[in-house]
Amino acid sequence: MTTYPPSGVEVIRAFSAHAAEYTALRRRLVPGYDAFYGAVVDSLALVRGGVRRVLDLGAGTGLLSAHVREAFPDARLELLDGSEPMLREARERLGGEVAAVHVRDMADPLPDGPFDAIVSALAIHHLADEDKQVLLERVHHALRPGGAFINAEQVSGPTPALDAVYEHRWAQDCRALGASLDELDAARDRMRHDRCADTETQLRWLRDAGFDTADCVYKSWRFAVMFGLKGGGRDGHA
């Protein structure tokens, strides 16, 4: 049976309905939360010439942006998400520290760059594979030379057998963190919208999009942090 990608509207509705509880759920549904989000912030050190303007793709309730703000308090943060309820939560979290909020789908044109860094957490896997690749090309174009794209993502296993192991391990770890069976069932229902790809495929897509360097700096079962570096930079290095 062929499975067709969901519309962006369906995904936005699914997550808007859980906007108020989304933040608390992250701690129970993302094993290794601190290391996962921390790897994004650590990877921003790879940006050449300083981090002054950052775009958060699929920003949701601003969890990732809050970590970026803490590490780079002088950076101009811009948030992009298709869900207004989620972005309201983000505004409450970040207050006046948000320079701009863009209510739009990731399939829409990106805000005008150039950005020093573009980051994302648990968002791009909702796109179909061909749309992911188009987005990566647009991200590369929106970055300045020396900039970086850092994606904290939910990934599939390289084989169906390993994908089943990922699912089992995720449920086991979430239960250990205090997630209820109802919360797991609701998460699985939202995951109907997922179109995950394995790590190696996504690294290849980054290189195909024009990034000079691509790597995975954090990996724990179905959670991975990958980055792409755009060549050039103010210090003349690749």
C-alpha cells in the first residue's frame, strides 16, 4: 500500500493541539534531551566569524532558541513555524528577545538572509524526502559563507530491523523518564506524520545541497544532530 505524505496543514493542526503541553512532553519523549539540544549549541562554535543572526526552522515553542539565546545572548533570533499557537508559547518563553517571527510553512520561501546559522529541532522530518532536499538547498543559499546549518533530528534506522529496535528503545527509555502509556500512544499518533530518513542519507543530501562539510556529532538511536558547513568565511578558511 502506498503511503502519501500528509499536508502541511495536518501537521500544523496536530502540533498546535498540543502547544500548551509540548514543552513538558519533550523531557519525557526525547531521551537524552540535554545532550541532544546541547550538541546543537556546541556545534554553533563551528560558525566562522561569530554568531549574530540565527534562524530557527520549525521553532515550535522556542525550546531550541532558548538554548541558543543562553549561549549567545547577543544573537538576533528569528523563528519560523507554521503553528501560531506554538509560536505564542515561544514568544512567552523568549519575550522581547525574538527579533522576528515568521508564521509560514517550511515549504514556503525562507526569510531573506544571510544568516550566520540556521538551526532546527525535530521538525524537518515531517517533510517528504524531495521537499527536505529542496529545503536544504534553500538553507544553503540563505547562509553566509562560513555559516552553518545544524539539525537536531529524529532519524530512521538504516534497515527496517534496526528501525524496529529504535522504536522499542525509544518507548523503553521514555517510560523510564516517566512518560505514561497514554502519552506514548498520543506521540505515536502524531508520528503518523513523520517521514524520517536515516543519518547517512541526510548527510549525503547536505553535501548534494552544496555544503562543503557535513557530519553527525550526536547519535543515540533515533535521535541525531547533523550539521553542514558552508565554505568560505571571514577568516578565509573553508
